[in-house]
Amino acid sequence: PFILRRLKKDVEKQLPEKVEHVVSCRLSKRQRCLYDDFLAAGATQTKLASGNLLEIINVLMQLRKVCNHPDLFEERPIVSPFDCIPVTLPLPRAVERA
């Protein structure tokens, strides 16, 4: 019936140091197209040329979103191998009447 509780200050001392690994990878063709299209858009160019810090940060966030979550920009239909065309079979008349 007893629950052990530990305080954050006690646990932090026991944790190992954080190690961060940066792995660079290329964008896929789809991501590259979305990225280039977004940068070439007139609205994006206007925001970048305005010099407004908030708008520039917004553009950077949108570019991150293109790289990390391209489906948020342009949805693709989900194609499943389990999606089948309905099969119609001719049934004998005796079965249809029942």
C-alpha cells in the first residue's frame, strides 16, 4: 500500500549527462519540392523581405514543418494493400430466394 516517491532534485543527481547526436540527412524528393515551392511563393518572399522578425520566424517554422511533417502541407491519399475491389459473384436463383 506504500508508494515510493522521489523528489526531482534527488533524481537529477543520479541521471547521467545528456548526450545529443545530430544526424544530417537529405530531404526526400517530395519534401524538396514542397520546400522549394514554399520558398518560391510570393507570400513567403514578401514576409522575408519585410524584415519583421516574427514573420521571418514564422517562415522558418513553416520550413521546419515541411521537413518534419510534409503531410501537414499536402495530404496524400492512403494506399493500402488491403484495399480491394469488391468482387461480385453470380449466385444461383435458389440462394437468392432464400
